[in-house]
Amino acid sequence: MSSSFPDFTPGTALCGGALIAMSALLYLVVAGRRAGISGIFSTGLLSLLSLRPLDPLSTTFLSAFFLAALAAPLFLPSSPPSSSFSFPPAAYLISGLLVGFGTRLGNGCTSGHGVCGLSRLSKRGAVAVLTFMTTGALFASGLFLSGMSLQAKVVNFLYPRVPGWDPSLLLVLGAAVGLLTPFSLYVLSHQPSAWGDPSVKLFADKGPLAVSKAEKVDWKLVVGEAVFGIGWGMIGLCPGPALVLLAQGDRKVVCFFMPLYVVGYLGASQLEGKKKTK
């Protein structure tokens, strides 16, 4: 650690990124889904608010995620304290609103196996449940180990200056994407369907890089991610680290960030629903 980059933690950043990559790959291979925390969390949230049955996959993933977030400080080495930042409650409120609205509008930041599979003693269902628990735990552990649940590390990355800039986030992203990309491309090119649910097709006739309608760039993606970026940059929180801090009982996240995140997410959903009905 040099005097120019006093908060740089390359070891834990690389290890945390690797855990996140493992989580995402397992979730893709077995569930045929992307391990996007905002999407997984919001699926459960909307089910609760609309009194619909909970999605077993999302529920299992989130349960393991929260348990790992609680246990991580006991078993994993944490990153050294970063340069401290103190954010007022208003910043958490505004950031939560923007992050929730942006992730819904931009569709990210980033069934049946639990209840139906286990109830009919399906080996495939049992493997799926164990895998989702593992992926949730790995993702939360990766966020904690890499230091990305420390808001100051994110803010120090988004505010480049010498001395003081912290490039750890680049290593987390580089490790996760670098490790995940070749395996993801192979799975999407060679695996016909998800192991946990054969009805979920993975292989695209045009290859793994084929662009579906949902993958096309439109104004909602650009505007949504811009709004999300502003909220993220305000206090250094996005959905994954926010859920880690929520599980660990951070008062400002519990009382200010997450309630407004929900408001923002539902607001974007309402806006999108009105546009579809016109």
C-alpha cells in the first residue's frame, strides 16, 4: 500500500471479485438466471406487496445472502478501514430513491425447485436449492471480503485524486468479469438448458452474444442507469452492499436508504405501467 493509494486493498478485492464470479456462474448454470441483486430482491419484494406466492429461487438466494452477510464478519478478514465519510440522513433518502428508481427503469444495476422440486423428492430440485443457497452466500461474502460494503471505498474510487484514490473497485470488477466471461460464453454456447429447470433454455442459435429484444439499448436503459449512477455516487451504495448493511443492521440503511429504494423502485414500475397502457 503506497502513500499515494493508502486505501488500496488488491488482495481482498481480487478474492471478493472471484467469489462473486463463482456465485454468478453457479446461478446461471443451475437456474438459467442472472445473479442480479436488484432483480432478485425486487422479485421477492413485489411478490410480498402484491400478496403473491414467493419465488422459491429468489427467496432461497436472498435467505442465504442475508445469513452470509451476518456471518461474514465472524469468518472473513475485512478490508482495513477506509478514509471515513459521514453522510447525513437526507443523502441516504435521496440516494435510496434514485437507486431504486434507476435500477427499475434500467432493469438492473447488475421456480419451482424449492417447493415443487423438494416436495416431489426431486434430486434436481434438491441440487438447485443447495446451489442457490451457495450462490447467495458467495455473493454476500464476496461483497464483504472485497470491501464493497464499505461506502468510503466506493466514494474514494469515484473521486479520483492523488493521493487518496482507491482503485480497488476496478480489481473487484476485473476479477469478477474476467473469471466469469469465458465460462459464461461456454455455458451459453454449449449448455441447452438450466440444470435445475430444463424448461429454461440457455443456448441461442445465433451464439451467446445474440442480442434479444430485452438486451437492446433504449432510452430507459440510459436514463435509468444514469439516475442510478447519481444515487450510487452520492453515498457509495448500490443494492448489493446495501443489502449486506441491511442484514447487519446499519441504522441509516434500514431507516432511510431502503425505504426510499422501495419507493423509487415502485415509482418507476408505476411509470412504466402507465406508458404501456397508453
